[in-house]
Amino acid sequence: MKGMTPIVKVVARIVGGFIFIYGCYIVLYGHLSPGGGFAGGAIIAACFILSRLAFGTTASQEKSASISSSIFESTGGLLFLLIALLGLFVGGYFFINLFPSFGTPGRLVSAGSIPFSNIAIGIKVAAAILSIFVVLASTKYIFKE
Amino acid sequence: MLELIVLLIFMIAAGIVAVEIRDLLASVIALGAVGFAVAIGFIMLAAPDLAIVQIVIEVLSVVFFVAVILKTTHVDSTLGRPYKGEDVFTFVVFGLFALAFVYFGVRLLINLAPMSRELGQVASHYLTQGLTETGAVNRVTSVVLDYRALDTLGEATVLFTAVIGVLAVLRLEGRKK
């Protein structure tokens, strides 16, 4: 794929980083403001999809992106499960919040293991949506052969 | 409440347009209008967490559909064909299902407590004790990732299964054998 017109490329170059930072903000502040892992992960995936649509990719890039997004998705899912199992082995219950009173409520460092769960879900959702997009986009190389 | 009813009527009209129009690009745009109307409805019902997810997913799905349509074809060739015998069966089954749906929906609306006027026992516990028990200011997150975290794990598993299904159907290797 050659990519789109220069107008789209310039706009994508300016806007892409801001979209990525906004997604990270939504994930990290999920326990304070509206949002969380699912919403922030979808925004991060939208940033990657924007740059891939605007600049275009080659077959080898599609293949490496498919492998790396699969690895990130499995990592996110396993991190979320690890937080749950940590609650089981340390606190006694599956998914127990280990240190809920640590930090002051309303600040970034608070709410115990909820921010870590948000980060794990954010990685997982971003990689999942991106890997679905990459697989759908790389079918054109199958039809070309 | 009136704005919400107007929005719902707009969504039904856009849905009918999306099904009945012959140009597939216009159909996708009507589908996107339904999705953004759902997002506006979430904002009206004071659920910004859902509205953010709905807007992003709607943008992504419309982009996917438009990319597919630009690569393939604009015209829906299945519209306007004459009805056959199996279509009658579909109409009858769908009519029965719609009647049952309306009946149980009306019964549910009569018997349930009105929305967001009185809180149940569980909801009032979440609202009063949520901050001290979880430390999260956003009560939606405290429910999703602390009280009901097992449901979130199931949701993540559903997404994981969907990705595995797409990867298995559309994989690059193993096609040529």
C-alpha cells in the first residue's frame, strides 16, 4: 500500500503523537476520571491504525506487526491474570484489591491495584484491536499472490 | 427526556436507511450515524465512560467498513430481488420473536423500578462505601475493576477469543497447503 495524499500524511504526523498521549492519559487516570483500560486502549490502537492507514505498509511490515501485536496482547492478558492471582495468593481472594488505602484518594497514586489492572487491560485492548486490523489489512497480500 | 425520544426516533430512521439504501457507502454512513447517536444518548444518561468507548469503536468500525467498500464495490446487488419460499419462514419467525420481545419488554417496564430514581441495596453500598473500600474516585472503575473484576476478566477473554478467531480464519501461513 502506497499510503494516502500528502495532506493526510502531514496531518497524521502532527496529530498521531497527541492521540497516543491522550490514550495513555485515559488509561493512567482511569481510577480518577471517566475512561479506563478499554477506552484508552482503543484510543491507542486508533493512533497506530491512523499512522498505518496514512503512510501505508509493506508485506514484511504487516507480518512483523502481526507478530508483535500478538505478543503484546498475550502479555496484557497474562498481566491482568497475574494481578488476579497475586490477590489470590497474597490477600486470600481472587482479584482482591491488595492495598486500597495506599495514597490519598483523588491523587494519581491511589486505589491499590486498580491502576495496574487498567494498564494491563489497556495494553491488551490496544494490541487486540491493532492485531485484528493488521490481519484484515494483510489479506490483500494473500489475494495478490 | 424529550431529546432522548427524538434521538431514539432518529436512530430507528437511520437504521432503516442503512438496511434499505442501495449504495453501500451511504449505508455505512447511516450505520455510523446510529453509533454516534448511541454515544450522544450515553452522554445524556450521564455515562461518559461508555460514551468514550462508543465513539472510538464507532470511528474504527466506520473506517474499517469504508476501507473495505473502497476496495470492493459500492452497489448492494441483493436488494430488490423477488421473495421466495424460505423468506416467508424468516418473516414468520421474526414476527413471532418481535411479538414476544415487545410483550416481555412491556411487562419488564411495568414491574421494574423506574431508572435512576431509587437505588437498590447493592448500588447504594457501591456509592457510599466505594471510596473507602477501593480508594478509586471514579465509582465506575471501582465497580469494574474491584467489585466485579471477574466480569472484566471474562470480557477480556471474549476479546482474546475474538482475536484468536480472526487470526485463525485469516492467517497468512497454512493457506497454500
